[in-house]
Amino acid sequence: GATIGILGGGQLGRMLSVAAARLGYRTHIYEPAANPPAGHVADRVTTAPYEDLDALAAFAEAVDVVTYEFENIPASALDALEAHRPIHPNRRALTISQDRLIEKAFLRDLGLQTAPFAAVDDAEDLAEALAEIGCPAILKTRRLGYDGKGQARLNGPEDADTALAAMAGAPSILEGFVNFSREVSVIAARSATGEVAAFDPGENIHEGGILRTTTVPAQLTNAERTDAVLLAGKVLNALHYVGVMGVELFVTDAGLVVNEIAPRVHNSGHWTQNGCAVDQFEQHIRAVAGWPLGDGSRHADVVMENLIGDDIDRIPDLAREANTAIHLYGKAEARPGRKMGHVNRIVTKG
Ligand code: ATP
Ligand code: MG
Ligand code: MG
């Protein structure tokens, strides 16, 4: 049978592997860290760094198609892989989502609304950006941030020095603070033949920069719900994208503002595992393997709750709840802020 190569062995790689296995594929994980969550369910694991171009070439030759569960793959590694096998989603989607400045410029050029933004490399840039954008604002590193890491809030110009120091010299972006009423995300997919589908938007609550819950349906007007889905389709089509993408949105009085895009399955799409016939993981595998997209229509109201750190101690209680599906990632050690699993509570049926 065919083999799907997955870069990254975290929980997303694990759940992608399970979905691939259900569709009859073998999976091969490439992961620098030892004992990754996906390693327990994949057929094969290569443990090597992204600097090991020989290991990458051997991995690519052992699989039929390459996909990934996180976006921070070095360009040199992608070159080494792409010399042997196709990568889905494509390089352009990765390049754009790896850098918040390039990402925001791309979205703005598509005609979508973003937070006001400016590049910041030093104190002078920051002073200029603050004069233009005003406060409150958020300074973020352009690359490598996740779960709210690499960000500093500025309530006034007096916070400039501390915020800049927090970036530790990394190229950064200043974003004006968006006054949103809620945060939602759209998980959308595009197949190799250009078919596009989107799951119902979910409403997201963050705590300490980390996603806490996703609720479907989101509280949106019909117009907002339609806009969210059309906007996601526009992004996918512009990129000739193949696979699943997560699009994070702010809901404002002036319409939807795009926060960021993730060229992969997304934590806020985990509810689809118990709310749809075909979930985001199967949808992604279908797309990258050249299948038609599946039926992702929502058949239940669901609240997804992440189990972070010590939340894992609640498993005995959660296991007794009716209509609650438990998804654990098999991580040995529960550290603060570490995503250990999630539950999907089916609130109502149909
Ligand atoms: P993720 O784990 O989703 O990749 P991240 O580290 O890339 O997170 P962002 O999504 O940029 O970070 O920001 C995290 C959260 O901070 C957002 O979900 C939102 O609640 C808040 N936030 C970020 N940027 C802005 C902004 N410009 N205006 C208002 N709130 C913001
Ligand atoms: Mg992000
Ligand atoms: Mg985010």
C-alpha cells in the first residue's frame, strides 16, 4: 500500500496517522525528538534533525507523498524533500505562514481585513510603528511563535523598551489591537482537483495564550458565517492549496478580521472528530492522497475542551461523563501548558 510521510510527531501527526490508517495507508513520521506521540500509532518513525539532509532524502524516498503537522520546517529541509516527492500543502503556503509579516501582507493583498501592522527590527522602527498604529498594540516575533509565545502587549509608548527586549533581537511585527467581540476559526479543505469545503466555524476561547475551548455552532450571524467560509475559500484558492487549513478570525463590528492562517490541521478543528462524518484529519489525508473531499457537515453541537497540564488528572471523572469523547495523546509527562489531550462533549444531537 501507499505510504504517507508526515513531518512532525506531535498529537496532530498522531491523529493524522490514525486517519491515514483508517483509509488503508501506511504512515512514516519524521521527528527530531525521541519518543513522539505519533510514534506509537505510525508504521515507521525516522528520528533525525531537520538539518540531516541525507535522512530527509531517505525519508522522502520511502514515502509516496509528504505532508506536515507544523509549519516551521526550514527551507533547506523542504528543498531536500521536494527533490524526491511532492509536498502538500505546497511551499508557498508554508513560506507565507512561517512569517507573520509576509502572512499579513498576503492577506491584505487578497483584499481581506487584518490588524494594522508594521515591521519592527529596532527601537526606531518601533517608535515609528507606534506613532502610526497607536496603542494598545502587540509586538510579536515574525517567526516561530505559538500558543501566544514571543508576544508582548503595549498599553502605551512607555512599554516600548520592555516589549522590544522581550523579542530578544528577533525580527518582529507590531500589530494594532483588534477590538473583537469573539474569536472564531474556519477549518477548510481543498482537494487536488480544486474542490473546496469548509467545516462550520467554531468559536474559540483562549486562556493564557493557549486555546481552551472551541464551541460549535459559533455565535455568528448568517452573513458572518457565510463570509467566514467564503474568505477561507479565497485563501485556499489563491494558494492552489491541497489539504486542510485553519483560519483564525476576529469578529468585529466592521466585519471579520483575519488573525493568522495555519497550513495544517488545527486544534480548533478537533471537534470535527465527534461532530462530523468525516473529520479534519481524514479530510486532510483525503486531500493530500488525491481523494475527493468527504462530507464534513456538522451533525451535532460540540464543545471541545483541551486538557492542559494537570487537567489530565480529571480523566477518571471525564470518563464517567455521558456524551463525552476522550482523546489522549499518550504523553508521559504532564508539564504546565502542555497539551495532553482533549475532550469533545456532544451537547445536543442533530
Ligand atoms: P497559536 O497557538 O494560535 O498559533 P500564536 O502564538 O500564533 O497562537 P496569535 O494567534 O497571533 O498567537 O495570538 C494569540 C491570541 O492573542 C489570539 O488568539 C488573540 O486572542 C490574541 N491576539 C493576537 N493578536 C491580536 C491582535 N492584533 N488584536 C487582538 N488580540 C490579538
Ligand atoms: Mg499561530
Ligand atoms: Mg493563533
